[in-house]
Amino acid sequence: MSSTETSTTPTDQVVDTSYPFAAVPPQDAVQRYVAISAERPMTKMTMPIGGDVWVIHRNAAARDMLSDPRFVRKPFRTGERAVPYFVEFPDFLKSTIQFEDPPHHTKLRKLVQKSISPKRVRAMRESAVEFANELIDEMVAKGAPANLVSDYAVALPIQMLSNLLGVPPEDRPKFQKWSAATLAVANMPEDEVVQNMTELFMYLSALIEDRRKNPREDLLSDLANAPDKDDSLTDGEILPIAMILIVAGFDNTANFICSGVLSLLKNPDQLAVLLEDVDAVAPTAVEEILRNGRMSIYDTVAGGGGLVPFVATEDVEIDGQVIAEGEAVLVDPASVNHDAVAVADPGTFDVRRKDNPHLTLSYGLHHCLGAPLARMEMQVAITELFKRLPDLRLAGEAVVDNDNLTQPIVDLPVTW
């Protein structure tokens, strides 16, 4: 089920407003997103798994839905219904905070936010800069070409999350190996994934127990030793928090870093703007990379994507459209990030863009917990890479695993 209507632009050019839509050139995709959001706030479509879902196209409508407590994820968490999506969600993800609802979600989120506060992330920045430069030193010593995915983009967030969780330095090689099982870029056989995930669960359980007895300045210590009795957590509650941070902190951040570097290399005019003053431009460049997604990367872009869905607990009207009780709804970030009402000139990749209301990291109750950390890592990764290697350029075509949940870039060959 999808819309198959047409709309016209101010120049009377007919734009197909069908959704989802097959791959078209990026500028055509942007035109379609603009026309779709102008025509209607959302489209009901049938997903490959889990049935029908409303897909929101308008930025303001998405914010309304994401901040409305009448939309929940309990039916997905309990298995009452399948998650309507493009691929099947792994069971372990459905046990994480991402699928919790208030009030339990609020309790968990409050505790985690204390540990991933902007203040703590700022304190981590110096070590991120140092480690990024160590990785660049290793790349340079090894010589070009390099695969930026394995040599840089994955290693940096793994190191930072190890610091945050409190993994001892001597355990980090093992932790990295186990955690790689959660990574889309790992491309491991299924039996190897299961073995590594099991070892990771066992290791984290032991580390949580140790942090209860011997607390330190890290996330697991904070969660295991909540000062307020009402905020105390069981090991079974802490473990899923650690797992979602590992999944989101490694895989997504590595992917954002790769997408950012590739976007800049494919837009030499914007790379030149960044290189004029890397430190000053990097923060807005990162937000634009998050907003523009992969529009600047591919020759063609297909229309259809989404953040994790919700279910309406009662009939709710959003922007004139009623979402009936029991119906599922999700936000298409590519669509809402290219809504011309919210974003001026949405088809332009502008690393100095100031007003950038993108929803790539979601919004409201389920705004990405690791957003401050992800932003810092992206800023550091891009800043240090282009300060050290201003002549960085592609040494081949990027390779994307389109069959995976996050469609990661698995090979990004570069030289300098």
C-alpha cells in the first residue's frame, strides 16, 4: 500500500509523489520529498515485515508524534506484534531501552544521561583527539591506500565507548572482538556472531558485578550504584543499556563518520570550505552530514526509510491525519530532513548551515541517548583527519552492505 499521486512544483513541473519510490538521482529524490511533504503529512505503506505502518514526511508532524506519550513500543517489546520494518529486528534489540516506554524508560534514561552528559563528553574529547591521531599515524606508517572503515571509523568509537563503559585497557582487544559481533560492518558468520555475543554478555555481566563492589568513574559504575534507592537497577536492566550503547555507539557512529568523509570527498567545494577553518566549520558540517544523509554520496537514492516505529494507544490526530488506536507509525528521517517548510534549500549540502532541525538522531522521549558522544566523535574524527591529511581523496568506490539493517559502508578506500 502506498500513495501514487503526482504534485506540481512552483515551475509547474510534475513531480511523482508516490511513496516509497525506486532509486532516482539524488536531486530528483529531494524534489520528491519536498513535493510529498507539501502534499500530505504521512503515507500508509505495507512493510516487508510486520504489516502496515504510517510513515511521516513532515518535520513538524514528526516532532509532534515523537513527543506524544500516546505512542509506545510495548507491543513490539512483548512480542504482541512484529515490528513493521524493512528487515527483522534482532531479539536482543527489542530488550533494550530503545523499546521501553515511560515510566521505566524515563528512569533508565535519567540514569544514563547523567553518565553521558555533555560535561563528561567534553572531558573525553581530549582522549578522542589523541586516539584519532594515533590511528592516523598508523595509517600513514602503513601507507596508502587505506580502508577508512576498519583503520579509522570503527576503531575511534570503539575506544571512546570502552572509556565510557569502563572497560579496562587490558581487556579492550577482547572487548573489541566481541563487540564487533554487533557491528553491521563485521560481516561475521552466524555461529561466530552468536559465540562472540555470548562472550560479550558474560563479560559485561562480570564487569557490572565488579563495578557494584569496586565503583569507578564510568557508566557501568554509575548504573550499578545509583545513589537513590528508587533508581537502583538490576544487572538485567543494566546489560541491555550497555548493549544498545554498543550497537548505536559503534555501528551507527562509524557509519556516520564514513558517510561524512565520503560526502566531503564527493563535494570538493564543501570540502574546501571545511579546510579553510576545520575547527570552526566541523560542528555545522557534522549536523549537515547527519541531515543530508547519503544524498551527497550516491548516484541514485531510493525513497523509503525509517526510525524505529511506535504504536498508537488511542486514536491520535497528527497534522490532520488520524492514526487509529493500534496502528503503527514511524518517521522517515530522509523525508523530514528534506521538508522545505523546515529546511531552507533542502537539496543543497551546506557545511556552514546554521538552522538545521534534522531528526536523524530522533527527538523527544527517544532522542538518541548517545547523541552528545556521537557528535563529539564525528567532530573529532573529521577535524583530525582533514587537518592531518588535507589531500585525502578516494582510491576506489565505496562498498555498502545494502542487505543489512543499517546499510553500512564496509569499505571506503582512501589515499593521500
